[in-house]
Amino acid sequence: MGKIRRTGWFFVLAIGMAGWMGVLGSFRGVAEASVIASYGVAGDLRTADITKVQAVLEQKVVMQKLLDYGVSSEEAMAKIRSMSDSDLHRLASLSDRVAAGADGGVGFLIGLAILVILVLVILMMMDKRVVIR
């Protein structure tokens, strides 16, 4: 490797490659990106978003909160139907978070029960005794 580095052609090749990379690196390209909808028609996407938001509005907690603010569910649906596509899609994506947190702790209790059962099974497999008094 040392002999190759000392030869003249290696130095010329290295300088040529560095210069070529500098020339190619100086050109600035334009990067474009966009999101392609998974639905074929924008109307289908709007209908799906309205359906998703309507399902959230039909929950008891949400309906009660709307009534507390003095808005009926019919008024809310009229407002949703008059929203732009981008605002409606944003609201529908945020409604997924509301639906995810609306289980009332049932998921937590199920997870806790599975954890306890798993610990008991592991202890039994290790020939340990579990005594509950």
C-alpha cells in the first residue's frame, strides 16, 4: 500500500477524484416530496373523516362536554360538514387520540391481571410456592 501512495498516478487520481466530487457537490438539486392519499378519490377521504369524527361525537363524554358548552350535536355536525378538507382531516386524526384514551382504565386493569398471572406462572415453573393468606 505504501508503494501505491508514493506513485505519481495515485496522487493525480486522488486530486482528480476530489475535484470531481467538488464539482458534482456544487450542483444543487431540488427535492420534492408529497403525501399520496391511500384513497382513490378525495370525496372518499372526506366521507371517511366525517364518519370518524361523527363516531367520536357520539360518545357520551363528548356529547356531555358539548352540552356543557351550549352546543348541540346537530350544530357540531353542521360545523364539521362546513370545514375545509385539511381542517377536517386534522380533526379526524386528532380524534384518534381521543378514542384511544377513552377506555376508562379497562386496558390498564387487563394488563395488570396479565402481569400478575405471568409472574405466578414463572414462579411456579421455578418450583417456588406462592402462598396467599
